[in-house]
Amino acid sequence: MNSTYFTRRTIRKYESREVEENLLARILTAGTRASTTGNMQVYSVIVTRDDDMKKRLAPAHFNQPMVTEAPVVLTFCADFNRFNLWCRQRDAEPGYDNFLSFMTAAIDALIVAQTVCSAAEEEGLGICYLGTATYNADKIIEVLDLPTGVVPVATVTIGWPSVIPDQPDRLPLEAVVHHERYRDFTPQMIEDLYREKEARADSLQFIVENGKKTLAQVFTDVRYNKADNEFFSAKYLEVIRKQGFMNK
């Protein structure tokens, strides 16, 4: 198994050199070989290299610096527009204006996104996944001229790493893998599974910086709080509706 899976890091700082077109095409081609529901490939990838376009995209990603500094920004979209057009041109009436179809396309797009990330890392490139694509999807739709039937679900920056950070922590395998059926967690299991994560120096620093008592409070009160979750949930559902996926 390729060792990049076990050594991967999120890269937020990049060298100024470009990612060659042939290399990027090879990486994207690898992405298109990913699994897809019914072999429909109901996704699209928008490649952004132009500096002015990156600047226009940046506010949608809360102006995180890697959006403008990375040589390549990829926006992965759930896309039934192309498939619908093909169906109608072949005398077939599509029935994909519903939430299930959005989920089908979103899953397709995310599988492709992860495959592209893995392929890029195998080539020595660094990537950073941005979940903000779903926070401000309406702004991304406007900047990228996305038609009805197309919704952004993930953004990834790609480039040559200029700084190699420490590897991020991960929970132990038993925290995320269940055998045969789901095994719920006892209080003691939660203590054991999160002990190492909570004891890390960066976790303790987060607690102090945010004026909280526990790492969990940093997540619930600051990073992903209830009010923001509800606001951006409503906003994204409205985007999905406007893009034609909530008609039934």
C-alpha cells in the first residue's frame, strides 16, 4: 500500500511554482476513474488557476490565504445538468430534481475529490480540503457561473509544499470502525478514545486561546457552534432548492 496514506498532512503553504498541465491532467484523470453511482459520473470539477478568479473565490472561503496562494484551486460539484441535457437529447425525460439525486451527485463528487487528493499526494503535491464550499455555495455559484443542477460540495487547493507541518492527529481505529453492527460507546470508552487527542499540546493550546475548559467546548462554542450550523444549513438548503434539487 502506498505510504502516502499513512504520512499525509494538510498543506496550507505552497511554493510559487506552477503545477504542470500534464501533471494536473493525469491527476484529474485518476479522479475520473473513481467509483460512481450507475456509472453516471454526475459531478464536475472546476479548475481555477487565474489569480483574479482566485481573488473572487476567496471571500466564499472566508479569505483563507491558501485560496489565493495555491497554484490550483479545484471546486468539486454535484452535477446533474450535463446528465439531464444528455437524457433529453436522447429522448429520455430525467427525473433527478429531488434530494436523493443531489445526494447521489454529492457522493460521486466527494469520492472523486478524495481520489484526486490521493493522486496528487502520490505525485509529491500537497492538498488542503476546504469545507467552506458548502458554507457559501451561493457565492461560488455566482463566481463560477454554475447553472441549475450544479452545486459545489468541496474545494481543494493543490500545490508544491513550501512547509511540511506536523501530521494531524487521528482517533484510534476502534473509535470509527464497528464490526457486524454498531457498538455504542460507554462513558469510559469515550474517555479512552479521546484521551490522547485531548492531551496533545495543540489541543491544550486551543483550549487556552479560546478561553474554554475542554476541547469539546472549543468545537461546540467556537469552531462549529449551533447558531452558525443552523444559519449555514438553511443557506445551503436554499441553494440546493434554487439549483433544482428540492422539487419533489
